[in-house]
Amino acid sequence: MLLLLLQGLNGLQLGILLFLVAAGLTLVFGVMDFINLAHGVQYMLGAYLAAFFASLTGSFWLALLFALPSALAFGLLLEWLVFRHLYDRDHLSQVLATFGVILFLNEGVKALWGSAPLQVPMPALLSGGFEIMPGLQYPIYRIAILGAGLATAGLLWLVVERTKVGMLVRAGATNAPMVAALGVDIRRLFMGVFGFGAMLAGFAGVMAAPILSVEPGMGDNLLILAFVVIVIGGIGSIRGAFLAALMVGLIETLGKSLMPDLMRLFMDPSSARQTGAALASMLIYIAMAAILAVRPAGLFPVRAA
Amino acid sequence: MRRDLPAIAFLLLLAMAPFIGFGEGHQLTLLARSMIFGIGAVSLALLVGGAGLASLGHAAMLGFGAYAVVVLDDAGITSMAIVLPVAMLAAAGFALLTGVIAIRTSGVHFIMITLAFGQMAYFTAASLSAYGGDDGYTLYGRTEVFGTRLLENRLAFHYVCLGALTFTWGLCRLLLASRFGRVLRAARENELRVQAVGFSPYPYRLVAYVIAGALGGLAGVLLANSAEFIAPSYLSWQRSGELLFMVILGGLGGLHGAMIGALVFMGLEEWLPHLLGEHWRLVFGPLLILSVLFLRGGLVGLPASLRGIGRG
Amino acid sequence: MAEPLLELRDLQKSFGGLRVTDGVSLDVVPGEIHAVIGPNGAGKTTLINEITGRLLLDAGRVIFGGEDVTHLSMAARARRGLARSFQITSILPGFSVLENAALAVQARHGSSFRFCRPVAGEAALNGPALAALEAVGLGTRAALPAGSLSHGEKRQLELAIALATEPRLLLLDEPLAGAGPEETTRLIEILLRLKQQYAILLIEHDMQAVFALADRVSVLVYGRLIATGTVAEIRADAAVRAAYLGEDELA
């Protein structure tokens, strides 16, 4: 039971990180009809920037302060260099060109920082545990991630639902030509959304840096999970991304811890561990396939099909 | 027919390659790998160019073929007469199971759902600890053909791969020119029109997906034999991306584009590290981006676009 | 009167709160052209989409050749002999003109799960396809890429594709849309010839054409049928004049 609670918290925390990455992805796709495989490396970049600035300044907080604008700037640079030339191309070209960006950046961090994982020290203020119930400690830092992620999600919701820019973004996700026809500078809106999405992914990377190892390719697996999230949630929908991210985070984490035990009911321990682990890795894809089989456009489709 | 000439010329060149300066061991190995990925790429081109289905999970089909070799090898079965059909059926079966769901979607959803199914296969392979799990599985002998170790001979293996590539190209070419292929191509151009004259595209696409899967399985069998080692990384989504890139790099103007794309891709992958050292991908990545941005018709479209520039 | 070939019974369809088809009932008997006219936004194309199965109905039944096809897919209805042309030209631009029509023939002749024989030379498909092209005056254009045709020729190809499916009923959605005066004359001639062979449900804006072609006319306004009758009856109908014709067309 305790284990379940802990794993549940871990799942939520993975879900929050996923949401921060998926939010940018779904906005970029929803507004610009642009499929960006390189979004995962922006998360990786956030983590590397955090590691870099942390080693430079010795402070997590300063690293956070510097990493965010750097991630933003890098996103804008990529948009200017590569992505904006792909908006009017088909999805296949976008997939391939952004695949090239992944190859380049994964190799780039390897060339700059080596392939060995980097460590980012946990901020002193947030280290240590927190007693969530008698006898049960949970790391404060992980709770801080949950809090910061939720706050960001809330902020994002406010911006998208309650501001003029947010209205344009939502309108763009539903009908981009119409927004352009209204005289909005669609190019600047695109850049803004793009940079913002890159920064969110970078933020997720910074936050994950102290608890995960910072290494080349760390964004790739998260990217795939983020794709699953936005497909389940309905492409372009922030609300869908949020719910789907929490769902995927929980399924992934709980599955990994519970599946082997569950399998033990049916088979001997060693094959249970093996089958359980395989099934756990597959669970979210099974969930996605099941959801798409019933609702081909995801849970909260934005565009009328 | 005239439009088949480039493909036939390409295959003939490959047939002569061992005798016109590409007969050394490592060259033959590279050519064999290029042809194997060429089979994968041509079968993917049947989907992308023929049916308009851009799958980002095709490496899983090759993986099924390769792991069939591994599983049977572990069970002591090494006869090609058993291995090949089992491998192709396994890949086709996986394609059928996943295609039933994936083909219901289209566009980006299709790209992503095939990606997800590919990942499923990847994680499955990684969890098969009986076959090495993450670390992979080493084959100590190649699959036997009629009880002989024919495939161990480099030159023989070259021609087996060439035969398989020719078969794959010929089959896909035939399919696209048939009644079946016409429905596929028409549905890619204008799905609504095809429905309005009385076709439901779904079963045609599904059959194409399964055939492409089986051919991917064929490539997988050869891949396992060529590398004599199989690891889950052969099923990773990056591999699928590479296959897709071979198809697009070569160009969709004909199935031979995929073969040429595979050869050029494998050549670059071999040659760039020699030239640039460890971090060759720093050049490879941007090359990929540039080719997407500027090489719109792929390599096979290059002559036409050059003529266009010349005229302009 | 003969047994109706197509019968619509009380069709209902809403998009959100908007009723786009509101209790439409009409029929088409063999050998007639039944025209549906109405102002823009009356729901004419929607009606065609409901009959062909591109849109699902909220309520009501579509009966074709005595069979209830309300729940059949678009492809299944087409195979039963419901052929349509699109208001916005919908052809296969990368295919040759002949292949466009041959694909339609193929839908009615034998299985298309044939994998080996090259289809381009199949006389059993190309013969009827060429006949359909000739019926609309495109016989000499057969070898060209369909994308290279003029606008009027593409409208003709739309018709040829519909004919090549060997339909029992043609649903023509503004076949004259965007055609110049000369092309219009030619298309009307073609339609008059087709009338000898097929029952036609015609949606058209061009009143001259409708009055020249139609046996019966139904008037659709805001998703409702306000009148059905012969050309003369419709011209004389006060409600129709008020709702629609009075504007400018009946000069």
C-alpha cells in the first residue's frame, strides 16, 4: 500500500515532466501543423544547460536562472535556422529534417561534454526528505518538481484560456488560416509559441537534471512518451495533454513496479520478472492503441475531423 | 519498360560490383548491408510512395525477421527452408495485428501510432533475456541453405542478397502496376474519389502493410546473417527513421529511389566516420536536414531538378 | 408513376444547433432528371453527401432500388449504383484521363485483389473506360495526365468517372460550376444525352440549365423542401418566388 502511494507520487512526477514537454509539442503541432521530433533534444538541452551553468556557478538556482533563457534562445535559433523552412512542407519532410536535428544535437553534446552522464547537485534548500505520513519519507525535491510543474501547468492554462495571446493560439490550433486572415502576424505567433514550447521542455530538463543522469539521447525516450501523450490527449489540446501526461506517467511507473508482482500470480518468479517488465514497457502503447481504436483523434480532439 | 531501366541498371551494377573493384571483404560486407537495408527501404517505399502510409515503425518488421532467426537458432533450427517462412510470417503477423489499428488512422496519427508499435516491439526484444535482452544475441553460424553453409561465403552471400533485393523490387513493382496497386495509388492521391467510385481503401492498405511487413522480415533474416549478431537496437525508432530517410533521400519517383537511397545512406555512414572521426554525426545530421530542404525529388529527381536550374 | 429508384424519407441532420436538413423527403424515378435548387447555404451539397453516405444522418431513411442503404458506407452505396460528381472537381490529377475512368470501371468488374497482372493494359477495363470518356467527349484526351486538363474538361471527366461506375442513378453536384458559356453549352448537351440512359438527381445553380433539363424540380430552403413540381409549377409557385426565384433569377 505504501509502495503504491510512493509509486503513485513518482508516476505523477513523471507525468508532470511529460506534460511540460508534451505541452510545447502539442501547441507547436496544433498551431503550426508542424511535427517536431527534435522537441526531445530541447529537454536534453535544458538538462545539459543546467549541468553546465551549475558547474560554472556552483548554484542550482543560478543555473536555473541562466538555463531558461538559454533554452529559449536556442529554440528560437533552431526555429530560425531550420524549422521555419519546413512549415509548408509535408509531415514526412518535417519528421526527417527534425530527425537530422536530433542526430546533430545528440552528437553535439557528446562532443562538448562527452558521453559519460553528468551529475547536477541538488539544491540544498530542497534536499532531504519530507514525512508525508508517519514513517514514510519522500524527497522534498520530487515534491518541489510536482509543485513547480503543477504551477506551470496552471499558469499555462491561464495564459492559453484567459489572455489575448492564448486566444490566438487556441484559434490557431483550430483554424490557422483564419487567424492569419485576421491580420495577426502568424510568423511572430509561430516563433513565440515555438520558443515558449522549447523553454517549457528546457525547464523540464533542468528540473529533471538533479534526479536523472544527464546524458546524450536522454530526450529520445521522453520524446516518444510525449508523442504518446499528445496522441492520446488529442493533438493541439493542452487539457488533453495534461490528463494524458498524468495518465501515461502513472501507467508507466505503476506498471513497472506492479506488473512483475502481478505476473508472479501466474508464473514462476524469473519468467514473471521478465514478462512483467516487458508488459510494463508496453502498457502505455497498449493503452494508446486501445484509445485510438475507439477514438481515432484522441480524447480531446481540437480540430473537427 | 523504359521506366524500369534505372532500377535494372542499378541491379546489374550490383551484380558486377565484385568484379569491378568492389570485391574486397569489407566492401562486400558494406554492399550486402546496403542491399539488405535496400530491401527494407523498398518495402517501406511500397507503403510511403505507393500507399501514402509513412510508417515510422518499419524497423520492427526487420526486427521480427532477425529475432525469428535468433529464436530458431536458439532452438537448434538453422535451415533456411524453415527460418525464412517463419520469419516472414512472424513479421507479417505483427504487421497484421498492428495494421488493423494503425490503418484506421491517417497522416500524423499514423506516423505516431506506427512509432508506438515499433517501440512496443523494441521493448519486447529488450526484455527477452533468454536471447540476450539489451545486450543482444550472437549467432555462431549462419542459416543453412539446403544443408550447406552457403551464406558463409561472402560472394555467395552477396548474390543471395542481390537476389532478395531483385525479388523485392520486382514484387513491389508488379504490385503497384496491378489492379490492387492502382487502388492503392489512387487512394493516396484522392481518398474521397476512390470511395466515391466504390472502393473502401482500408483492406487494400492493410494488405499492402502486411506484404511490406513480410518483406521487412526477409530483410531481417539477411540482416541477422550479415551481422551474425542481433540486438534490440535494430528495432529502435531511430532505425525506422533511417529507413524512412533512405526512402526519401532516394526519392519517391520510383522504387529504385529507395535502393539508391539505402546505398548512399550506408555509404555515408561508412565513409563519414573514416573522414571525420568520432563525431561524424555533427556533419551527417545537417546533411540530412539539407537534403530534406533542398533535394525535394530525392536523388532520383536530381537530374530533372538540375535540368530545371540549367534552364532557369 | 414508375417505382422510384431513389427514395428519401424524412431526412434529418443538424450540425450543433443548426438544422441543415430538416425533414427532406423526395424521390427520383427511372428516366427522369429531378433537379434540386435553392439559395446558397440551403443544404444542397449536404443532401448529396447524405445520399452518398459521406455524412451520417441523424434520422430518416435512404432507400435505393428498394433497398435501405441508410447505414451503408459510401463505397458500398457506390457499388450498388449510386454515382456522384463533386461540386469541387475531385479527380486523380497524377493519373491519366483513361486511368481515372478505368479505376471506376474496375470497381464494378471483378476483384481488385489481383496482384500480378499489369492493370494498364487490361482491355476489359480500358474498353468501358474509353466508352465513358467518349460519352462525355473526352475520347481524344485519354492519354493525357488528368491534372493537365482545362477546367471544363475536368468537369467532363467528373461525369465520365461517374458513368464508368455503371450507375443506376447519377447524383450531379453543380456540374456546371465554374464553366464558361461555351463549356456550359457543351455540358448541357452532354447531360441531355445522359438523360436518355440514367436517372439523375441534379443540383444546379444555373436556372436556365435547370429549366432546360429537369423533369421535376424541388426547392430547398434552409434545409427544408418548400415545393416539388414540374418546371411550370415551380415557376408559378408563389412561395418559391418569394423565397428564392424572386431575387433575380426569374427575370
